[in-house]
Amino acid sequence: MGGHDFAHWAEIIGQVGFPVVALLFCGYFIWYIWKWVTKTIDPALDECGSSLGKLKKDIVALDNDLIRLNIKMKVLRAEREKIKLISGE
């Protein structure tokens, strides 16, 4: 920051007062953060939300498949027991 820049800001602060300049800088900072969040963060969150929804559907489908396989295994074990009883083993 050069001497000219410092003198310029010192003059502005002398004319309107430090609270006004600080308020303007705070307003600019809030505006800058708001723009950054709406342009960068929101689209990324939307993309993550859709990916999370797809992942949840896939997990539910895999859980249902696992339940079906478990039922089939129980049926096969029961049939195997019946065959053992009938054959006399």
C-alpha cells in the first residue's frame, strides 16, 4: 500500500468518519460473501444433495436385495433339512 493510498483513505475517514467507512467495508464484505455463497457453495450443495439422493436409493435397493437373498438362503436351509430327514442321514 503506497503513501498515496494511505493519504486517500485517511482523508476519506477524516471527512465522513471512521464508523461510516467501517460500515461501508462491512457491507462490502457481507455482499462479497453473499455472492460467493450463492455462486459457488449453493450449486455444490445442490449437486451433493442429488448425489446423496441417488446413493440413498442405491442403498435401499441393495438392502432389499440382501433381504431377498437372506430369505432364499433360509428356504434352501429348510429344504436341505427336509431332504436330510427324508433320506435318513
